[in-house]
Amino acid sequence: MDYEDFFGEFGAVANALREGLSAQQRLLKRICKSVEKGDLKSAAKDLASARDSAGECVRLVGDAAEKAGGFDMPAYLGSGDFARQLVAMCAESGVNVQGEGSSYEVFPYRLKIDPQNAELLVNGRKAAGLRPKAVVEDLAKGRARLLSAAFNPAQYAAELASAYDLALIATSKGKQVARDADIYLTTLYKFLTPMRRFRREYDAQAYAFDLSRLYAAESNESSDGRRFQFGPSRNNNKAIRIVDRAGNEHFLATIRFYSE
């Protein structure tokens, strides 16, 4: 199944219906004008044409309903056709996508395909529609809006530094720890969002997106005067995947704050 093929077929019926409705509007205008002038003979002739045109419009509405109802969305999602077309649309639009099966990531969005309920979940929320092209366009626009939103790297770094200091104390277990030790970013997230409701308001994807903007900042200095440095890890399960403005992916695992 290909949604674009279905969309083209439906569009042909919709265009014919649009032309029929436009003809109806023109006939109605002429009919009203004839009645206004007292030319009932012309009005009767146009009313007959309008009746025939209306019948054709009703038929076209039936065709459109049959086509829309005949597209099996659960089967489309479950067969893998939707996913293949989504990935193809991402490639065509230059959108970075990663995943397989029913789970994908178009940073900073996580996508979950749910064939049983005929839904696509984007960061846990139901997508407005299921046309791959429209989904990719909406994700690209959403990412552009996020990138254009105000962001103060130095201030955000200072907020991270506060959580970092708490994490150092908590992970030391009473032992002396270097004040500039590396801390996993996943560990830091737990200190930023200690309660479940905080994690709902500031989920892991939003955190990853903020880290990507901090990673792209021109300066690595926080507003508390310290500097920060991201680090990698041999264990990719501990790393957070980000995608920069150019579409390049990076894996950030740790961060440390230090004073020069």
C-alpha cells in the first residue's frame, strides 16, 4: 500500500466533486438572477440542469466515501509500508531518521507506530494524521520552531551545574570525589527531574534537545563562572543521541564542570 497512490486517486474524485459544486454555484447564481428578473422559463431550464448536476455530486460523494473507507489503515501501519514510506520521505526531505520496526526517532521526536489502534504516537502523543509526507513536514516544522525558541546557554549550563554538584555528592557515597569528575548525563537528568510529574513536564527528549543546543553553543562557560565539557562513553546505552542543525548525529554520555 502506498498512501500517495491513494491520495492521488482520492484527489481525482475530490477535484471532480469540486468542479461539480462550482457548477452548482454558477447555476444557482443564474437561477436567482432569472427569478429576480421574472424569467422563469430560463430559471426552470437551469433548475433541471442543477438537478442533474446535484445527482452527479451525490454520486461523487459516494465514490469519495468508498475510497476513504476502503483504505485499511491498521493493515497499512502493520505491514511496514507506512514506516518505509516515512523513512523515504525523511530521506527526500533531508530529515535525519533512525529506527526500525515500530519505533523511530526524528530528533527530538520519538515515534511509535500503533497498528492496532491505527495511531502514530509522537513523544507519547497521538499524531494529527498518518500521511507520511504530512508527518515529516509537521516534524520538520516543529523542530524549526524549537530551534528558533529563545535559549540561554550560559544560564542552562548553570542549572545543569547545580544538578551536577548534587550528583557528585550523592554518587560519592561518603568518599572524596574530584569536584570536576565526569557524571553521566542520564544520571544528571534524574537530579533535574526528581519527581514523575517533573519528568512529564520536562521529558527525556526535551532534555536531549536542550543538550544539543548547549553542545552547539559558541561558549562553554556557564553563568556561575565554571566551564563544561561533554564526554563520550564506550557504553552507548549510557549515551544520549543528539542531531545538530546540519543533521549530523552525536552521542553525548558525560559532562563535567571545572574552573580554569
